[in-house]
Amino acid sequence: MVCALGIEGSANKIGIGIIKDGEVLANVRRTYITPPGEGFLPKETAKHHREAILGLVQSSLKEAKLQPADLDVICYTKGPGMAPPLLVGAIVARTLSLLWEKPLLGVNHCIGHIEMGRLITGAQNPIVLYVSGGNTQVIAYSNQRYRIFGETIDIAVGNCLDRFARIIKLSNDPSPGYNIEQLAKKSKRYIKLPYVVKGMDVSFSGILSYIEDLAEPGKRQNKRKRQQEEEVIDYSQADLCYSLQETIFAMLVEITERAMAHCGSNEVLIVGGVGCNERLQEMMRIMCEERGGKLFATDERYCIDNGLMIAHAGAEMFRSGTRMPLEEAFVTQRFRTDEVLVSWRED
């Protein structure tokens, strides 16, 4: 039996979760919300996390009805992510480890998403589509590693959505991507956008630049000489959001289906914050059903960054014998999914 407390703070969410042998005992979280048109900067995000984290630790223990002595291991997000927010979680985790005399484990953020998704949905050996603000990867498990079959070659899909939301001044509450999704439901007018799939990889930066021009017609005239001879069309925000979603999600479905074919898999698991998007789930489900497969996805409690996923992945690592000296309790902004030895899974 392993009871683990997990700390997640790699981006604009700070979360604490407690899990015991696969049973969810606590999952509390706070989100740093900025004004419309603004992103979240590392320094201000870290300040938000510092102010919230100790209260969340207390709330999680209260919700779980546990004392520190009941815990077996303290887990924190080692990376990838933004350095200042990551450091907040790491410092608190080190402090609690020393204070409570508990072992400490650093967890890969993506591995946390994958293992949480597998636990909640019951997916056995799926192709994983990991889509978030900082990451976009198609992943499959083999020989104690999560192998990356394809990924973004520039910005992540969530970052693309967030940046477009800032361009059109959508609210960041509860999240930019969620508000784009709601606006997209109000249109069925598709505007042709660049579709950039390169083998198993995707690119979103050119699409973002293109749709930014469409969102600001006057700016578009100045930037593109060819449009001096073309009619400038004012598209609604709903049209643009709908078209952006349809295009980038179709790209993700394509590379996921190709990975399914290569691996002979009939399961797809979507993880990461963008995985909450109902339209992405619908498109992926249609593809899976046409192949005789099945889609697995979770709701916002588990797909959005949370401490519970770090606790669960850390508990799996701890149960399999993984240990980490205190001097290795640092963070890294670049920590690839396939760097982690998946010691808790058997081939």
C-alpha cells in the first residue's frame, strides 16, 4: 500500500493531490487568471503559486482526512514546465520531505498525465495523444519507455489556442481554450487555413500567423501586398474559432490514426488540458469507431494539470522501487517523455 501526496505547478495551475492505492483521496487546485489579452508570466505565476500552495497542502490533508505521518512519499513535478513555478513546487516538496521525514520523488509532467488517464479510464495500452499548453505529442508504450511517434515542431496546440484567444481578447476565465471552444459552437462557417502535417509531426505557428491576419483585416492589408488586389473579408470571431479548431484537430486526428495503424492499436487515450475539448474528443471518437477502436478521455478534474496525477505517477514509481536522493531534487524545463524508465509496467 502506497499513500502519496503530489504537487503540480509547472504552469498557471498549482495543485495538490493525495492518492492511496489508486483511490482518490484529495484533488485541490488553484488557477492563476490574467486579464483578457494577456498571458501568464513566470515571475507572476510563481508568486501566485507561493501564496496558494501551503493552504492547498492543508486543504488536501483535511479533505483526505489524513495526517502527514500517514503519507509514504512526497512527489513533485520535476519538469517540463516554466522554471519559476516549477521551483515553487520543488522547494515546498523538499521542505515537506525533510520536515515530515518522508521520501521524495520528482515526476515527469507528461508521465503524470498518461498514468492518471490510464487509471481513470481503464485504458490498457493505448496510443496516447498528449495535448496541452506546452506540449503536443503522439505516444506509444514499448519496452519500458513511452515512445514519441510524433510531436509539434514549434509551438504546442494549447499555446496556439491561447495566443489566438489573446489576439481576439477572449477572457482567460476559466481558460482561453475553453472560451474558444464555446465561441466555435456558434459557427459552422469554415475558413480554409494552412494544414501543416509533416510525416508524424505537426506545426502550428504558421496557422496562428495566418489566422491572426484574418482577425485583423487592416493589419492584414499592410502585411500582404497580394491583398491590395483582393477583397478584405471581415470574419466573425466565431467563424475564426470554429475554423481554427477544425483545422488543428484534424491534424491531430491524422497523426494519431497513423500511429494506431503502425502499432496495430485499437485504443486512443487523450490527456492534457486540451484533451477536455469536446470537439476534439468527438473527432477522435469518430475516427476510432471507423477503425473499430475506442476512445478514452477524462473530464476537467483529471485532464487539466492537477496534483493528483503527480501523486499517482509518483506512487507507481515508488511501488516499483524507484528512489531519489535529496540532492537530485531539482527541476528541469526540458524533460522529455521518453527519458523516463517506466519501471512499473511489464511488457
